Amino acid sequence: MGSPVLFEERQVRRVWNEAEQKWYFSVQDMLEILTESADIKQYVKKMRSRDPELSSNWGTICTLVEMTAADGKKRKVQAANTEGLLRIIQSIPSPKAEPFKRWLAKVGYERLEEIENPELAAKRMREIYRQKGYSDEWIEKRVRGIAVRDELTEEWKKRGVKEQKEYSILTAEISKATFGMTPSEYKAFKELDHPGDNLRDHMNDLELIFTMLGEASTTEIARRKDAMGFPDNQQAAKAGGTVAGNARRELEGQSGKQVSSKENYKLVPEIKRKALKRSGGAA
């Protein structure tokens, strides 16, 4: 999947990498905007000669990705993910690149602060969600959910589960048993069509609570049964999700209302966010 993004009213081509869950951007497009060079290939050669470290890692930072050119034909172009693109920008001696460099310095400084004082990271995360319009009550549940998820992935790591692909499969098992939908099916249910959309950022309070219950139950079951390797942890994931799924169905039977909601937080004003919070999803 690919769609251009506007930068300074000019398009930068990009493609979503499903395996890595990352956007890859056209290096050429970004350099044309930031340098206004008439010959990008020559500019890249000079830039790499000025920065030997960048040059030695160029093959790692950049990869060939098929994108659609201005003439409508598809060609492989050099592309980099966000981290790689920011590294390239560091080597551009252009006034247009300075705002990015100042931003990188600020982010780096804040990261060092957070290492010294981890509470700052949580505080900044809460502030970002507030700026997006989420209620404090919702934010606390989201933050707690992140902690529960981190505890689960740490447990998987200790128990021999391989990151990325196996994590995704186990997460899908928990979600399927909890809500009757895998994360990708849940995103389609909520009409979240942007690849970078985080499903949990579009959940209401009850959806977050049952997500936490499924993952916390999985962690506890994996520990109690001393699950080792992928097959054992897959069984634990199904069992943990089933605990949450049974609780969800019990609540739905008592309340007469479904927990899973089609509502999402895309462009939802503050007043509707609060309504979603109060209603548990039906706004």
C-alpha cells in the first residue's frame, strides 16, 4: 500500500511495510524538497563523501522499494523509514533541514531526561493524549494497558517466543478469543483504513479493559503453566483470551449492549470523546 504525504505542499512518496509495520519514504523526493538540487544522484554522492559513517551504513539505511513515478509507471527507488530519513537529514547542510535538526536535538535531550527519570516519559505521553482530546480517565486506562502489554511481551521474551511475527500471532489469538475478531478484523470493523492507525487508540474504556484482561490473564496462565516456546504460549494466549471473552459475554448479557463498538476516535471532537467514555461506546 502506498500513498504520498504532503511536505511543504510537495508530495513525498511512501509505501507501508506490513512486516515491519513502518512507512518507507522516497529519499529522492525528500532530498529534492530540502536541497532543491537539480541532480539528486550527484548530491547523494557528495553527501556520502562528507559523511563517511552515513556512507558506510547507506545500504542499511536505504533499501529499494517499488513506488509509482510521476509518469504513472512503477519503479524501484531508494527509500528509508522514519529513523533512516532523519539520519540522512542530519547530513544535509541546508536551511530547510535546520528545523528537523533542532527537533532531533530536542527529542534526544528529552530521551536522556526520560532515562534519568522514567516518570517524565509517562507524563509526556499523557500530555500528548490530552492534546489529542482524550479524557484523563481514558488516558489512565490506556497507560495501564501499555504496562500490561509490556509485562506480557517481557514474559513471552523470557519464554522463547520470537518477536514480531510470533508476537503478532499470539496477540491475534488473544483478541480473537476476547472479542471474536483479530486485530486486523477489529480495525476493519472500526473502519480504520490507515495502516499506521493504532487500534487501541480507537478503543473505548470497556474495550481497553477487556483487552487488558485478556493480556493479563495470558501472562498469568503462561507463568502458572510454565509455558515454553511458541506452541505452549499459543495455548496460553487462547486460554487468556477466553477468560476475557467469557467475562465480555457475561457483561453483554447483563447490560444488553455489545462491548465492541464501531466508534473510533478519528477526528472526533472532545465532546464526543467524553460521550464515548460515559456510554462505553454508543455515542
